[in-house]
Amino acid sequence: VQLQASGGGLVQPGGSLRLSCAASGFTLDYYAIAWFRQAPGKEREGVSFIRSSDGSTYYADSVKGRFSISRDNALNTVYLQMNSLKPEDTAVYYCAAGFVTVVHGTLIPDGMDYWGKGTLVTVSS
């Protein structure tokens, strides 16, 4: 069972990146898939998720209107399209599968069963 996040890199402010989260050894169909990020010296932050049951989505206020999450069940992959990137988006991004937990409107890491290794996103000129 493995999740593999990819697509990170160095991008200038205002640029775009698309992260991918590919699953192997299990099917993503039955899981909610979430993206978290962790900047140096900061706690892991919930960014977005997409549910398998109804395709409903969530975005943190900090990324709302700029990021978009989608899934391709045929490819067993979830994507995070990130537009209008800002330096404060710089972080290691992780994807996770499991049961999403939202507390007071904030996605928290509890309940996620599987985690991928992160992919680094650096937004800098």
C-alpha cells in the first residue's frame, strides 16, 4: 500500500503547479483523499480534500479560489492544481487517504490511514 505524491518544484510567484497523488496496492475509490502541507517550523496544515462518496471538496481559506482538487479513479490518482502561487505556499505537500476530520472548519490530520512521502513546493523569485 503506497501513496506517491509528485509534481513539486520551484515556481515564481503567480505561477502554477499540479501535484499528483498516485496510489498503488489499493483503490482510491473508497477513500477521501486529502492534501496537507508543512512549512519549515510550522505545523502540518490541511489544504484540501475530495470525498469519494459524493465528490464533495474542501479548501482551506488560504488557498480557496486558487487551488483545485480533482480525482481520476481510472488512473487511481488525485490531483491538486495550484494557481496564483504565493511565497507563503512554500512547503512540503503530502497526500493522504482515509477519513477526513474537520474541526471548526479546519481540516486536521487525524483519521487519515495512509500517507505519502511529501513533495516540495518552493515559490520564490
